[in-house]
Amino acid sequence: MNFAFEPLAVSTGIVALAEIGDKTQLLAFMLAARFRKPWPIIAGIFIATIANHACAGAVGTWITTLLGPDVLRWVLGLSFIAMAVWMMIPDKLDEDEITAPKLGVLATTIVAFFLAEMGDKTQIATVALAAQYDAFVSVVTGTTLGMMIANVPAVLVGDRVANRIPVRVVHGVAASIFALLGSAALLGFGTA
């Protein structure tokens, strides 16, 4: 488990961009509006993200032990390109993704965020980034930081800022980055 700056920076940037308008960011807005207790919500997002992304990073690292370098290069390249396409599909949040409030604000946030993140763009990106780089700690730290960069403001300022963010443009930038990562992987650049 090594620490490197490039995987940290790429993971942070790509997840921060991918999270804009994502269902987990919508969940952050909804939790903030519902409970009006930002600090337990922020703590819950942090705990859930670390747990979820550590599992995703472990899966990505494990995948590298199963696949040879050539197969891994194609899997990663095509996965990143698929992520680029997926970025352009808007997310929706179902009301039932918010757990019953009897758990308390912190526990509700942890459970809701962990479950909402299952199979989400940023979780899949964490798997792919952990497989791309041989830097589990850097990737999980970066993807967690990216989630916090996107979601803490969502919790603190809520709906006042949500309608001012050009989500389509941000998703276009994130999609372009995923496409570049995919193309680079297919061409053999940057694979571990």
C-alpha cells in the first residue's frame, strides 16, 4: 500500500467532478433540508464514503491480481470510456433511499450514503482507479476527498447553490477526463 500524488490528484478531481449532480449529492441536499444538522451529516458522509470506497479500492486492487497486464489494459480502457458515457446520464434519487429517521442523523446518513453509493458512478470509478494505479491509499484518500469536496458544500449551503451549478458542463468535463483515461489505458499509458 503505497502513497502517490498522481493517483491522489486524479482520484480527487475525477470524483469531485463526477459527484456534481450525482444521486449521492442529491441525497446530501435532501438530508440537509430534512434534518438541518450539517455536522452529523458531514461526519456520516465521511464515514460511509471511507467504508464504501475502501471496499471498492480493495476490489480494484484484487482485480489486478486476477488479470494479466494486456487484459487489464483493455478492461480499464473500456471501463473508463463506459464511465464517460455514464457521466452524461442524469441521476435521480428515490425518496426511499433515505432511511427512517429513528436511527438518528449520523446513523441515517451513514446507512443512506453507504447504500446509495453501492454501484454508483463514484464507487465504480474507485474500483477502476484502484486497478489503474498501484496506490490503494492514494486512490481511496482521493476519492473520499473528492466526495467531501462535492458534498460538504451541498450540506452547508443546500438548495441555494444547487440551481447555479452548470451540472451538464461539469459532467461533460468529467466525461472527457474519463474518456482520456480510457484512451490512455487502451494505448498502454498509465497502467500499473
